[in-house]
Amino acid sequence: MARPGPYNSLGDVAGLSIGCAEDEAALTGVTVIVPDQRAVAGVDVRGGGPGTRETDALAPENLVDAIDALVLSGGSVYGLAAADGVVAAMGAEGRGFGLVDLPGVPRSPVVPAAILYDLANGGDKAWGDAPPYAALGRRAYGARARSVPLGNAGAGMGALAGKLKGGQGTASMVTADGFTVAALACVNCWGSSTMLGSRAFWAWPFEVDGEFGGVRPDPAISVGAEDWDGAKLNPQPRANTTIACVAVDAALTPAEAKRVAQMASAGLARAIRPVFAPFDGDVVFALSTAQRPAPEPRSLALARFGALAADCLTRAVARGVWAAASLAGHKAWRDA
């Protein structure tokens, strides 16, 4: 049977490392996901207020067929600069896409990014004309490892999930035939991750071994069509987002990676209610580290990977909220 990997995290996917950096005064942070070798990627943008960089480059019909890193960042539009720090560090190492291979012509690291809005969470954002994100991107890139911190970490540092403190979560699954699928999410959603009037997560049916508290809902709970208990009451434009990455160690084409990203977005819909609202900037990236060939028939393999990615993303969302700690007056799930 399929089981979580040894880390129960995105780091279980061979060929990936993850780095995180936080600014505790500003209550913000950055998460960087780096493949050992350039990796095929796809993206699915579902939220009504996304903030992204280089996502057009991931379209299967376009020139670039692989990326060098992914960046998830707090800071709204300022956070897109975190990718600048990663690009600079990777370029200095000679990594990146080389359209022209000539002496003195630097390579161009392809580093897509997505941001969440954490500007109004109580942190000190008086950075003037020197936002911290390029430096945070460099720090996160330099701190990468196989392990992934949960809760108030990386881009989840200042995240708020509905009425609760949000955070960074991750989960994995290893199949009986040895493939690994995993997800990482930074949860700053407008909707609620918990059920109406309950501490149980919407994701509870997908929980493995009590990984996010083991709380089960009252069987008598009913869901009112317009009862959004636990959501943020007064949404601000572009103030809410869940940004995520799913990954698989099988070799995929760019079109197949896009399909996995699209299927994985269903994981957000299982874990957050409501989701993909006009106020959300929900973005899901999918990575293939190509450690082994995908099995045949490929269409069935793709369906399996997409379904597993959605399940892992559902669990990652709940784990991010479950692991978060109360911060700056924002109450965490464990303290609610």
C-alpha cells in the first residue's frame, strides 16, 4: 500500500531540496524549491488575484522546457523580488538556460515565482525603498535541505488562514511500485480550513496517522450553502492566497506536468472552503524530477500522479494550519 515517505514532505521526492528564510520583524518569509538538475514544470492558476513571475514560460508550446528553481514568497508584489536573489545566486554558479553558449554570455536561470499577501499581518513593513525579499531569496537558496519546516516557516511565516494563523505545510506519498509524489503549501487563504463550528479540518478524510491532530467532525454537522464560518469576513483585494508546489519523481513532459498541476488544484478545493475566490491568488506548480521513467500506459500513470498530488496537497494545507503557532495576535488552530 502507498505510505508517506520518510520525511512526509516535498523533500521525499528524489532530486529536490528546499530552503526557507524568515524576517521575524516583518513577519514574512520565502520558500525556495530547487531541483538538482533542471526540471520540467507546469502551473495551474485558479485564484482571482494571483501574483506570479515566469508562469508564461511554463506553457508547453513555449521555448523553455525546464526550470532551475521555484520561489514561493510572502510580501505581495514586493515578494516577487525574492526570485531576483535566487536568480543572482544561481547565475553566479553558472546554472540556468543557455540560449547562446559563448564565453562571457551568462546563463539565464528560469525561476518562476508566486506570492501571497501578508502586508497587513502586524509585522514591521517600514522597509522604505529596500524590501527584504531579494536577500531572503538568497538566504533561502543557501539554506536548502531535504527537510521542510512546518507552520511559521518560509512563505508561511506571516500567513493567515481564514480566522486562524496559517503556515507552511507539506506531505508525501510513496506508491507500492516505488514512485514518490509530494506537496508543499503556504496557506494564506480567505476561506476556512476547518469545518463549521468544529476543530476538524475539511481535509480530515485524507489524514494519515494523525498527521494533523486526528480530530474528527461531529456526524451531525451540516453545511449551509452560504455559511462560511471560519473565513475572513472582510476580504481585501489580493489579500489571500494559497501557493503550492507538487512534485513527482517520474519523468513527465511539460504538458503532462501542467495536467498534474491542474489535477492537484482539486486538493485545495477539498481542504479550503470557499476557495479560488476573487480575493485569492491560488497557484499550484508541478515539478518532475525525472528520476525514473513513467510507467505505461502513460495516461493511466498521469491520472494516478495527479490524484496522488491532489491528496498530498489536501494534507499539506491542513498540516500547515495545524503546525502554525499564534503570532502577533493571530490565534493558531492549537490555541483556538
